[in-house]
Amino acid sequence: MGVKQVIKNLDAFPRAEEHLLHKTQSGALVSIIGLVIMSTLFLHELKYYFTTYTVHQMAVDLKRGESLPIHINITFPSLPCHVVSVDAIDMSGKHEVDLDTNIWKLRLNRDGYIVGTEYISDLVEEGHTAHGHDEEKDHLEVQKLHLHGFDQEAEDTVKKVKQALANGEGCRVYGTLDVQRVAGNFHISVHGLNIFVAQMIFEGANHVNVSHTIHDLSFGPKYPGIQNPLDGTSRILRGASGTFKYYIKIVPTEYKYISKEVLPTNQFSVTEYFSPMKDFDRTWPAVYFLYDLSPITVTIKEERRSFLHFITRLCAVLGGTFALTGMLDRWMYRLLEVLMKPNARSVLR
């Protein structure tokens, strides 16, 4: 036996003579169905190959000395912008004053439309007095106002705010807070007012309505698939006022795109608590966001399936479809052959 004959014997795809091939209508129908199935599965596998998937990894957070960006967009429908203040405090107890922080306040009318804009260059002014932070100093300022009279500026403030409350004005606070990367809190309230002025405006802490809607609260840029649990949260007070506290656990996160670009950001979980005002409370209602950082960082990487994996699945899909349609063609041919034989015999008779 020659070498050529040996090679021919290895052929797994022997060719039949052309005159031995018999083409049928049923075979054409099965072939068309098979081509449609193959094309559909091929496009599905191609889409699957080009679609990226994410892999999550965890490690100890080694970042130090970086700032933490806090993006806020919150509406207070029952508080005028003139009384709304933003205060940030870190774990050392110091107020965070950052000239690079950009916070805007949008005045809203009763229907929620913008009627004015204010810009806050700092979170907290130096010498700022917060209710509940320094009660002795508040007491001294009240005595001072009683001794020297209610000045014109304070009277104008009271008239302005009361008119805004009568008109149903609200306020939207939005912007970015750049705070130290340590545990702390920021809160939005009427703490920027002198306690005596606040008393003249609201006639008691129970009348300070801190109803709010959180449109956006995030700790860094957004990546595909991120879910910020407080987005869209709405808390509207119908009865007595009180203080809202959101306890936030921040998880440092890195998102690595398929292009190798790295996006540093943060995820977070939250627990909510509401404390209604009581008659003997000496504090004023506020919305607190108390945050702490996790020591674990999460890395999310975009990856794409290998080309060999794509070829393997493609061969399995196309080969399986070809084998299945071949079996279907043989079954249909045998079935038609059985059904046609009695008719052929009756014609011969």
C-alpha cells in the first residue's frame, strides 16, 4: 500500500460521487432551518464574546492622606435657603473649612421651580455657632441680644425668612464636599442661625420642618452598575419634627476598565434612624450623615473572554447544530419514505 493510499485512508470526510447524491425538498427545508439556527447562535456567541464581565477582588486599603469627595444633591421643600447651612466635622471634632469646596443653594418656590441661586464658598464660617455644640456660648449671645436690643440686621433676617416661609419657599443644596479621609459627619440644618433669631423665626424647634428628598449622595465618581442606596430617598414630615441620622459605611472601590483605566471611587451601605423632637430637647432638628470608612478596598475589573474560549463555544454550537439537522433530515427522509411506499404499491396494482 502506497503512502498516498495510507493518507487517503485517514480521510474522515469521504466524498460520494455526484450521481449518488439525492437531494430532496425535505432536506432543503431542514438545511434552511439549520442555517437560521446557526446564524442566530453565531450572532449570540459573537455578542457574548464582545460583552465584558466584572471580577471582584478584595484587599486591605493602603491609601493614606487622600481627601474624600462627597457629592450631594438634596432638596428641603419646607426650609428657605437663607436658614439652611451645611456643617462638616471630622473625628477629631474640628470643623472642616475647605476653600475648594463648592456648594450651591437653589431657592425653590412652592411648585419646586428655581427662583434664585446662592453660592457658599466655605462649609462653615469661622466663629460659627452650632446649636447643641456650645450651649454656654448660645446663652451668652441671647443675653447680649437682650441687653443691646434686637438689631436691624436681625429684624430684616426674621422678616425675610418669615416671608419666604409664608410663600412656601424651599431650598436645594448641591455640590461637592472635599473632607479628610477619616470618620466624621456632615449635617444640613438651621444651625447657622443665632439661636435667638431662630427662635423668633420658627417659634420653637418643633416647627423646623427638615423634610427632604435626596436626589444624589455619592462618595466619588460613578462607575457602570453602581447603586447608591440613598438616591431617590424622600422623607416628608407630616407631624412633629425631628432629627434624621444616616449611618453610612463607606467601602473604598477601584473600577478598572477593559482599557486599563482605573477609576478610584467608593461604595457605601446605610442605616437610617429618626429621632422625634421632645419638649425638653435643647437641640434643633437636622439631617445628619455620619460616615465611617471600611479598612477593606474592593477592586472591580472588567474582563473579556478569551478568543480560544469563543472558538471552542462556536465550534460546539455550529457542530452540534449541523449534527442535529443531519439527524433530523435522515428521520424526515425515512418517514416520508415509509409514507410514500404504500401509495407507490397501490399505483402499480
